[in-house]
Amino acid sequence: MDRPLLMIPGPIEISPAVQRAAAAPPPGHLVASFMEDFARALAAMRDVWRAGPDAQPFVVSGSGTLAMEMAIANVVDAGDRVVIVQTGFFSDRLAEMARRRGAVVTVVTADAGCAPPVASVADAIDRIKPKVLGVTHVDTSTGVRVDAEGLAKLARAAGVLSVFDGVCATGAEPFEMEAWGADVYLTASQKAIGLPPGLALLVAGPRAIEARAGLKALPPLSIDFDAWQPVMQAYEAGRPSYFATPATSLVGALRVGLDEIVGTGDPAVAMAARWAMHARAAAALREGFAELGLLPLPASPEITANTLSALLYPAGIGPALVGAVRERGVIVAGGLHPARKDAYFRVGHMGWAAGSTDALLRTVLAIGEALVAQGHATDVEQAVTRTAAALSA
Ligand SMILES: *Cc1c(COP(=O)(O)O)cnc(C)c1O
């Protein structure tokens, strides 16, 4: 059988061109071709993030967790008040990082599969007057997507810095960093950006850079905005610089991956098309999943992400389904929210796979056949047909 299809919420299937770029002999960090790739990658990040000219992109070696830590460490000081919007496993991680930084953290809570209403977050901001609002754009543990526009604008209007963890969203879910007034938007290379794991990617707006300048407790040197900003500025201007060795192979792949997303035309048009591709793939899969009797964990369509599906096991089916799907050539993921992790499984559909009819149909087929093998009566052929029909509509 072919190599199994990787349909988890990161790492994801990557495009052939990105794969080639990542597999090239590692360039030196001071050679001309690398500097050109880095300059283009940084400029393209502004386009993908929909960030303004005064925002600063950062590319640092590490995972999404490091990007989260970098954001928190540079805008949160000991004693600061921080409000976190609870959506699941990853918002809890963001809260823990803020606590370790010495912040006084208030969590606006929500049950698994839910997101707090913007009005509840507004109440918390009124009451607490925090310095920072921390939000997980899509919580990969539950497939819940928050109202990022509502929350970013709320924070901006209240003079609160907003930090958005976009690790399972950036490049796939609508986000307008500049227009909405968000202050930090971060992700990792192995999610919707479509690269192998290894890069922490973050864009900080001017208010976030200013917050770093005002810190009493300095951030760890390796993730300090101040240490990295001159390096990023130099590379974007086509000049070499050094603070710590960049992941040169991945930066080359980043240039290719971001160019696949935004190209050289109007970034607003390219990003709208990219977001629409993910919305279409998610909607088509939902048709197929509904036919198979799989209901989403997220409580309503408005908060259901387009980058992954968290699906409740039907009666009589449990976590053994994941292995049965794997035997049919597709890798999906188990549940992750501590309160309900044995009640659902997760299917990633971002990046290259979201644009591949074959990958999406193979996924529905493998899940359907695994369900039948486990004793759940369902019409697999009809599920595949419904998915295909939605994709070609
Ligand atoms: C994957 C993910 C992370 C963690 O990223 P790592 O690369 O695993 O460190 C953080 N937040 C969200 C929303 C994620 O999806």
C-alpha cells in the first residue's frame, strides 16, 4: 500500500515543491540565495498575516509552543493582569505560560466544545482591566474556532494587547491582523502554513514591540524580540546578520510554502481564495461525516473550525477507531481535551490536503470503512458521493 495519508492536525501533508525545498542541501546562513529566500519569506509573512508595514515578522527555530512562549515572554511582565479565553488544551497552555511569567491570570471558562461568548470576555475585560488578552484562534484540542475579529476589536477598543495563538489557523482561517488591530499572531510551520515542523512563526505589531521595551523582567535571551528584531530587519533588507543560526533548510521551504499561499498578486485576493479553499474542504467533509453519522464536538457551526474536525464517536464506537482508520491507509488523531478525550477523534484538513479531492475522499472512505468494520452500520459509498458532490459544487 502507498504511504499512509497524514490527516492529523499537524504535521500535515506538504506540497511536492515544499518537500523539495526542505530536502535541499542546507544553505549557509550568509549566502546570497539564502538571504534572498529569507527576505521573501519575511515579506510574504506580512501578506499571509495581513499585517501592516509597521509590524515585525519573526522566524525562529522551534515549535508552536515556543512561538506561544515568545509572545507571552515579550508582552507579559511579572504582576501583569492577563485574561485568557478558554477553548481547551491549548488555551490552558497559554494561561500556564502567563502564570509562569508571574502574571495574575483570569480564565474566561467554557465547556469542552464551546467558546466563551465575546460579551463574557468583554465583561471580564471591564472588570479586570488586564494588560493582555490571550486567545487561541482555533483550539486544536476541540476543533473550536473563536470569533477572532470580535475579540481582537474588543481588545483594541479597550486598550488591551491581544495575543492570538494561530497555530491551527494561520493561513487557513480568516485573520486580518492590521485591520482588526491584533497585536501578536503566531503559528508553527507544520500546521496550515504547510511545512515540516521546526519553525516558530510570529508577527508582532508596534504595540507589542513597545510592550517588550517596557518590561521590567527581561524575556529569555533566545526568544527576545530585541535580540531577533535587528536580525529579521537585516534579512528582510537583504543583508546578512547573526544572532543564532536559523534553520536554513526550513527558511528556504518557508519561502516556497508562503509563495504557494500568496504568490505575487494581490495578497487580499490570494488570502480570500486560500480561506475559501479551507472552508470548502471543511464543508464537503462535514457532508460526508454527517452521512456516516459522525457529529461534530463543537457546539455550533459558527465555532466549528475549517482546519480540523473533532468528531464524536457514534454509539458503540470508541478510540479503537483511530487504529482501524490507520489500517485503511489514513492517519487521524485521537481526542485531546482532558475532559472528553475518549469521546471523539480529530481529522486535520489544512494545507495541501485541503486542496486535494483525492486526499479528502480517501479520508472519508477510510473512516467510513473503519466504522463499518467496527460494527457501525452506515452507507460509506453515499458518504463519499456526498463529499465529492460538495467539492465539485
Ligand atoms: C499544535 C498547536 C500548538 C503547539 O504547537 P507545537 O508545534 O506542537 O508546539 C499550539 N497551539 C495550537 C492551537 C496548536 O494547534
